[in-house]
Amino acid sequence: MKVIENVAELKSELAKYSSQSVGFVPTMGAIHSGHLSLVERAHKECDVVVVSIFVNPTQFNDKNDLKNYPRQVAEDCKLIESVGADIAFVPTVEQIYPEPDTRIFDFGDIDKGMEGATRPGHFNGVAQVVSRLFDIVKPAKSYFGEKDFQQVAVIFDMVKQLALPVEIVVVPIVREADGVAMSSRNALLTAEHRAAAPDIYKALRWAQEAREAQTEVAPEEMRAEVVRLIEQSGLLKVIYFEMVDARSLAPINSWADSDNIQGCVALQAGAIRLIDNIKLK
Ligand code: AMP
């Protein structure tokens, strides 16, 4: 695997593969099995796999979160190489943003709720960095995790708006054995908060089963119970639990509102913010 830090060098390396399909996995590093499932999938489907490791400052609305974000590039490179990455692109901020990126995207209602409402500017920063990376890498396919459900909707919309010739592939959430969705931020949890974290997936699974049951629970009752189940340890604090149409991300009021409904949660586990989601319909 080649480790490349420079845009010009990456472009000349990729020129060697001009007749082959390039698969691209953008990450912020602190690689775990969730990321590796995206790289494995890209390796199966594409001739050349590029993985970027770049902690993008423009998507952080909280300076402390940016400062504390785990960084371990040497270890990350070994992990991605072991599942078939051909090129690790590890640029500096100056390589990605030689000039400040002042573009403002309009995603309509897609980025107004949930993460968009609680992390102002976050998705604009995601669109800036992903569009910039697509422009450099020019992938045939790019791989994103369903863990970041709203991010996937934003990326689909961005690709449509900019008419980019890239296929977006969505990969299911990879979980720890106890159900906790893998996240680079899990490493920052205290032992106490980590021990409480399985309550998140238990609550989401309860919601999924309750929705599928013959005497299904109304959405508002579901919200109250999911919040109660997640907060029962006294250690986790729910920021939102939204039941939304999986495409428009519009909140639903009744199960009949959509054929495709996702339950999305964000919560505070001490100083660390976590997200998760599950299909409800
Ligand atoms: P990040 O480094 O957190 O920006 O994540 C890079 C990519 O990995 C994104 O597309 C995420 O959605 C995806 N990802 C993160 N965690 C998981 C997970 N537990 N399962 C599947 N994909 C994930």
C-alpha cells in the first residue's frame, strides 16, 4: 500500500490506473471494523481502493471535539492495508484547502433536523470535504456507512446537485458483540459510560420489535420509551430520538406516513456525543 500526503502525487499515482475502476472510502481515521467493512466492500467491487484519512476541520462545530478527535495514522494504515487498500491518502489541511472553502450548500430539509439542528454547519463541512476529495480521487464508487444515516442522505443529494459521476454505496452498521455501534469516539468513553452504552442498541431493538408487533406502539409513545430505556442508567442523556422518512428525513407522525421509516438517536455519554439508528419500517 502506498501512503500519499500530497494531491499532485496522488493524481499522478492514480493516472497509472486510468483504465481501472477506483473505489474510494473517505474516513477521519481511528480505524475500526466499521471502516474496514467499507474498505473490504470496495476491495471486492473495484480494481483500486483509495482510503483517505483526514480529520476535516470544517465539519467540526466544536473546537474541543476537533482537538480531542483520536489520531493514529500509522496504526490506521496497517489496518486498512490488511483488508485490501491500495492507497492511503493522508493529506494536510493545506493540501485539501489551499484557500478557505467558502461554499454554502443547500440541502433543503435534509440537513435541517437531527444532526443538522444540533451541529450547525456540520453537513456543509462534510459536503465541502467530500466534494473536494471526489474531485481529487475521481472514484467510480464511494462507500459510506449507514451509521451516519443523515450524512448518507446529504451525500446522495450533493452528488445529485453537482451531477457527479460517482456511485454511492451504503454499508450496514458494524456493531460490537454487545450491540454498541462501532465509532472512533467509543475509545474516548469512560469505563462507566462504555458499560452503559449497550442500552442504546437494546432500546433501538425494542423499538424495532414494538413497531413490528401486531399491537404496535404509537410513535410518540415509542419516543418516550426509547428515551427512558437509554437513560435508565442515569449516565446517558438523549439529545433526540427521531422517527423519519428514510429518504426525505421528514419526521413522521404516524406509521402510515411512510413505507420506509428509520429511528435515529443522538445522545450524550458524559463528554462524548454518540449516534445510532435502526430501521423501523
Ligand atoms: P468517520 O471516520 O467517522 O468519518 O467514518 C468514515 C466512514 O465510516 C463513514 O462513512 C461512516 O459512516 C463509516 N462508519 C463509521 N462507523 C461505522 C460502523 N460502525 N459501521 C459501518 N460504517 C461505519
